[in-house]
Amino acid sequence: MTGQDAPVRMQGRIVVVTGGARGIGRAIVDRLAAEGATVVIGDLTDPGEVGAGLDVAGHREWVPLDVTDEISVLEFAESVQAGHGGVDVLVNNAGIMDTRSILDETVADWDLTMAVNLRGPFLMVKHLLPLMDGRGSPSIINIGSIEGLAANALHAAYATSKAGIHGLTRALAVDLGPMGIRVNAIAPGWIDTDLNRGYVDRHPNRETTMAELASLHPVGRIGDPADIAATALWLASADAGFVTGQVVTVDGGRMTRLPIPASLADDA
Ligand code: NDP
């Protein structure tokens, strides 16, 4: 098969990706566009300022969006409706991570994490739902986290918001199923993006930290944004037509490996 007649799974479909300027969102944008989708990136930031421009294969555009702000979401929805006439796939990816003790956490810190990570997906679904009406097999993909299943230290707000996204996913799958809309979440493990690069860079020996991180994963490496994009493509495609209400963990097996004392590790 030549590149020209290779199958494209998202031909003619309109996709919205929040937080798609960089990181995991950007990888989802690029993968779905490469599969034929027209992708609208909703982000605070112009993707051209933080990474490669939008000039490679596929149709991609940026519409400014703050997912925490209902007016911004409404204006975004109007723009997508005017430009494309509807939405087939919504990927709620925009998220922030808040690392501090509960004693240091202010109400404003807590509310900001909830506003981006939880209110944002709620507003996006609420105001883009009318754009999904009458489309062929629409679906919603929420980016949750393994921290919605377990927690790192000092992540009370973040882990709570991600557990909330998993709950929202299940609730919406039940409510929107009768309208023909599938709703799933991806729970990524440790993915190499700016979000946690800064976290690693705070430690003096980056190489050692990265090697230790890799060793936590049965597959022997941390994740790449492309790993999450591949799962998003599957969930958006007809191949996942009977899959809804699921949280798909994509973590290189990290959550599956039971911890054992270091002194016994050689026997494993
Ligand atoms: P990045 O920080 O690399 O990218 C996040 C993007 O979201 C940025 O472009 C950011 O814009 C945008 N964004 C932030 N706030 C808003 C907002 N209010 N409205 C619109 N866009 C906004 O993060 P990642 O790619 O690493 O993470 C993406 C998602 O994956 C998040 O939900 C995160 O929680 C989740 N995740 C990530 C993991 C990882 O290991 N990286 C692991 C598990 C889950 P700006 O640059 O202007 O702030």
C-alpha cells in the first residue's frame, strides 16, 4: 500500500482538542489531523508560539479559549459552529498540576485546579453538545490521570480533580449514550511533557531521576505524548464503537507492578 492510499480513520471529521497547543494535546492534534480530521485547537496559547507551527499535513487551526470561563467557551462554540457546522469528537485535555501541602493550599489554588481540570470539561461538554447533535457516531474523550486512581504526595487538589474527571466520564456515558455519544477517559501515566519536566528539573541529578523513573515501568521507559495520541485515535474511531464509560490506563504498566522491598527486588 502506498502512502497515498493508506487508510485514514478520521477523514471528514471535526475534532476539538482543548489545551492542544503543546504536550499531550498537541500530539493528539497532530495524530488525528494526520488521519484526516479537521482539528480545532482551543487553548490560551497560540500553538505557533510554543512548538511547531500548524503548517504540516492535515487541517488544524487555533481558536483562543479559556476553558474556565463560560463566555470564552460559548464564543469558542460559536466560532466552531460558524466555521465547521458541528463537532464529531471533543477531547477535554487542558489541565494544570498543583503541587503543595494541604496546609499551604489556599482556596484560590484549590479553586483554580478545579476550574481548569473539572469546570472546564463540564463547560465544554455543556456548550459543545448542541454541535454534536445529528453527527455520525460522536464521542468525547477526557484526559484523566493515574492520579485519579492513586496519588502522588502533595497532590490533593490535582488527584481530586482527576478522580472527578473519571466520575464525570462515567456519568456522561450513562446520560449521553441514548443520544449516540460515547464518553471515555484516558488515564496517562508519566508522560514526557513540560507539565512534569519542570518537576524533574527541580532535582539535582536529572539523569539519575529519569533512570529511576524508567525503572518503575515494566516496559522500561516513561511515556511519550504519541502513546496517548494513539489511544485517543482508537477511542475516537469506529473500532471503539462499543466502548463507553471506560477509563483506559496508558502507563507502561506502572500501576500494575506491585511494589516490593528493594532487598527482595533481585528475586523478582
Ligand atoms: P502541558 O502543560 O504540557 O499542556 C497543557 C496545555 O493546556 C497548555 O497548552 C496550556 O496552555 C493549556 N491550558 C492550561 N489551562 C488552560 C485553560 N484554562 N484553557 C485552555 N487551555 C489551557 O500539559 P500535558 O500535555 O502534560 O497535560 C495534558 C493533560 O494530560 C492534562 O489534563 C494533564 O493533567 C494530563 N496528564 C498529564 C500527564 C503527564 O505526565 N504529562 C499524566 C497524566 C495526565 P498554557 O501553556 O497557556 O498554560
